Amino acid sequence: MAKRKQVSKWDLYEDGVSYSALSKFINDRERFRIRAVEGLSPGGSSEALEFGNIFHNLLEWYSEGIKSLSTLQRRMARYLRENGSSRETVTMANIVFEVFSMYTDYWDDSDKLFFEQENKFRIHVPVLTGQSVPINGRRDAAYRDASTKTVYLMENKTKAQIDHVWLESALPFNL
């Protein structure tokens, strides 16, 4: 009797790569394989992820034009109710809101005219096999400075960099 071949959940040439996927691969190759290729992942959520999600939502609503802190607080409360958040998550959300209030005071954006948010991109890059690998990503925002009319790309995710020398030497043996 022939063995059933396990079907991969992730395909390099179909799904492509993203900054997030590369970071996960670099941090722990086996964990990346288990999650991306095998399609297995642990359940639950971490406090750090919850904090980041709430802060990200506040940033998104703010850049959509909701500048009033009281309106943002009401929107956050509605979001928490709609998602059935626990008491601990609500407490954390109140802390996130305070941090966000300080963030907006420090990073005054009244001179920024946002014209793009959360736009995804997908660029096909040819590789030596003759195929192409999609590079996927998302721009957090783009805005025009009101006084200079200069256009800026806004990235909130990370200041980290991918070590391309290590990646180029590791990929032929791991994919």
C-alpha cells in the first residue's frame, strides 16, 4: 500500500515570501517549517500580540481621520465588545490607549495629508529556475507633507533588517 503524501500548506512559487515570513524563517527554521509548510500553529494569543493589535487599530482609526481621543476611546470600546474581549484585555486596552495618547502628543501629524493606508503589494521576482517568486508586503501609510508637498512612506512595523548574506547562504539548503 502506498503512503499518502502530505500536501504542503505553503508554496514558495504560489504564496511567495514576505518580511514576516523571512523573519520567522531566520529566527527558527524548524518552527517556520511546522507553521508555514505543515500548517500547524499553537492556539491562543500573547499579551504582546494583543497590545500590538489594539495599538495598530488605534493608529489605523487615527490616520483615517478620527483625531478626537474620546471618539477613539468609544471606537476601541466597541471593538473590544464586538470581539468578546476578556477583562484582562480591556485593562490592557486602557493602558494601550494611554500610551497611544502620549504617542500622538509626541508625533504630531497635523501637517501630514494621508492618501494611502494598508495597501498591499505583490511583485514577481524572476529566479534562476526560470520561475518567479512573489514578494508580498504592505505599506502602512503614505502621506504628503502639507507645507513642502513632499511624499513620504510610513512604516510602523519594525526597524530590523534581514541579513541577506546569511539568507542567501542558508536558502539553498532549506527550501
